Amino acid sequence: MNRLSEWLGEVATWVAGASVLALAGGCAPDAVKPIGDGANAVPGTTQIAASALERLPALTLESILQQFKSCGLPEGFESSPSAFTGQFATPGPLVWGHQASGCFFGGTSVAKVLVSPTASLSGPFKNPVLTFGATQRVESQCAEKFNNRAASDAAPYQRTVRYDVLPVESRPDRIGSTGPWKKAICTLAAVSGITHDYKTPGSGDSSPQSFRTQVEFLPAIPAMVVPGAAVSRAFANELGSSLVFEKIVARVKSSNDQRLPAGREITGTVTVESISPQKVIIDPDSRTQMNLRTSIGIRIKSDFGGVQVTQALGVFPWVEYFIDQATGTIKFISVSNPDPDPKRPEIIYQ
């Protein structure tokens, strides 16, 4: 993986996840599942009960900025015009096999389609953009017969997620009294809206279909991590073993996806948890093995009405960030496969 330039040394992320907004007549209540009372906490981590989170004092701008300083985040980092910059790519292409007739005098032709997904992260902290791209290549003597199928194979891996991160000065009013947000100050970016442009495979040989969905959230949800906070052990201190954000509502502002009509509200849950910073991956096509190692592993799981709807909102059912504590940078990420495949449930970007 290429290093996420200047910002990833300070702050970075990738995406996915979100939801919020008012229920009729008022805001959805904020809640966190208990994760222990701290009596048997692991050294160097913080485990705190939901009731204790609610008793923490409400956030103020002063307390947030002071916590940023304690976490080692540079002064004014949230205003950086180039906060997010970086490129990721999968270690090897994803492979599909297809057959088509009529290539040689009506005979059957076999083709291999290779799709190489990439991901890039760019833009300021307040409006980062996560772009997934994919190039496809056909290996066949009748390549033109498979061009549409290759485009459909690549379609799910071509999407853009634009995040609206809550400005620091708005945090006290918008999430200042929300239990888990009072704890996860440095480590999680508070996303208040998502614009999601995405493609889905066509039927048969037809062209892929394109969609755009805009969603707003209240309160903001933890859709991204801030790796720059790793240097000061903020992940262990703020997140402990896990934090659960419940009863959060996603409201669809606009959409041309029939599953998500404008005005629809979906209540969901986001869980942020610590995982092993080491991962062993065996590629199902080449059978090669990758042993990925770093310092910190964080998984963000989201559920807003099932996998398909969650993904259409621009939220990943799960995304894992693997962070180098010494440099405060993301080393690699793992995301749930947008094109369900039992042999390849996740996609690794390095």
C-alpha cells in the first residue's frame, strides 16, 4: 500500500458507514451496549459501561481541542486542505470465467476476466472522498464477445463515497451529549452525511446500472478512523474493546435506487471494536498466502436493514483498518465484498 501522504501521518481513513436523523417529533435516543464496568480491564485499554459513558460531561469545543492535543493531533489538523491523500490496490486481480457462443463458426469460446480493484482517499478532513475503481481485462481469442460481461464483473468495485464530516466547532451541539461520542473524541471521524455513487451489474450482457444516493445522519456516526491518533495510544484509551452506537437513523435525502426512495428512514447500529492487528489471507484464485502484520486493528460493523441496503447507503457492512502505531498511518484495509462471493467474502487493499 502506498502511504497516505501527508495526512495519513496525521489523520486518515476509509470509509463506510452511516446513519442518523430525527424520528417524528424528536431525535432517536442514543444508547451504548454495556461492555463491562472496567473492573477487569486489560492494562492499557479502557472498558467502560454504558451508564458511565452517559455520565461523562458533555463535550465542549475547549475539551475537544484539549483532547486533540493530548492525542498528539497537530493543531488545526481538522482544517487541513489536503487532509486525506492516498492510494490502495489489491495484491492481485479478481478472476471470473465465462463462456460465449458464436465466436468461431458458431462454436463456444471461453474467456477469463481479470478485475483489478483500487481505492483512493483524498480531500480535506471535512469533505474526504473515497473512490473505488476497477480495471478489467479479458483473456480470450474472442475478447469482444466478453466486453459487456467484463464491465458487469467490474461494476460493483466502481463507487465513490463522499463524506460530510461534522466540523469540530459543531460537535458540542450535534454530538456533545451522546454517550460513545464523549469517549471516542480523537479516534473516530463523525460523519453527518454521505453521497454515494455506485454501479451494479446488468442482467445478462447488458450495461451496468448507475445510481446515486444522498443520506443524512443525526447524530453523526463513526464511519471512519483517524489513524494519526494511534501514536499516543488513543485507540486503546478511547475505544477499549468496543463501542456500540445504537438506534441511529439514516434518512434518504435523494436517490434513484428503488430500494431507497427519498424520505425513507432506516434505524441501524454501528459497532467499533478492536481486532487482531495481524491477518492471514489466502487468495481463492491463486491459492497464494499473504501474512499481513501491523500494530492496531479496528473493525467498524454497520447494519441498516441488511447487507444490500447498508451498502447502497454508502456504508460498509464491515470495514477493517490496520494501523501502524509508530507512524500513525493506515497500512492496509479490508472491506466486505460488494459483489457477494462465498469464496471471497472480503477485499484487501494495501
